[in-house]
Amino acid sequence: MGKAGGLCGNRGDLMIANHVLMERSDDVYQLNNHGICPLQLAKDSGRDVFEGTVLTVYGTLLQNHPLLHYYRRFWNCIGLEMEGSFYAREFHRA
């Protein structure tokens, strides 16, 4: 899953999503990250690693700073992407 943007860190840093949040409905899907060690990933990559919720957005939210601030502070979102909650929902359904 790619990302549309990061809400913390710098370009090239890594994000590990432990939840995916759907912007329009506030549905939250938990992700299973067993076997992923953020400390080892940071050591191997030389990059900072951030863990948290990733927000599934529709393109217009990317230009709205107050909403981005809200999702960063209230939901602890570390980044944005455009398909993740759709995939997570289907995984949970299966």
C-alpha cells in the first residue's frame, strides 16, 4: 500500500499502519503487523519509522490544513493514503 502523504517525519521515512481510518465514515480497521519490528526496520533502513493510524482520503482533503491537523491530533494519524481502508474492510470481511 502506498501513501499519498505523511503527517509526521521527513521524506523517505517509513510508516507502519496499525489502523486504517476511512475519512468519510470514521470506520477504523485494525491491521495485524506481527513480525514487523520498527526498531529493526529503522536500523536496517537508516530511516525514522512511525507507527500509528493511516487515513484513507479523497483527494480534496490533502489541501485542507485544518482537517489534516484534526486527523493528526485527534486520531493520531501518521499519514494519508487513498485505498487502504477499502482493502482492510475486505480482509476483515473475509
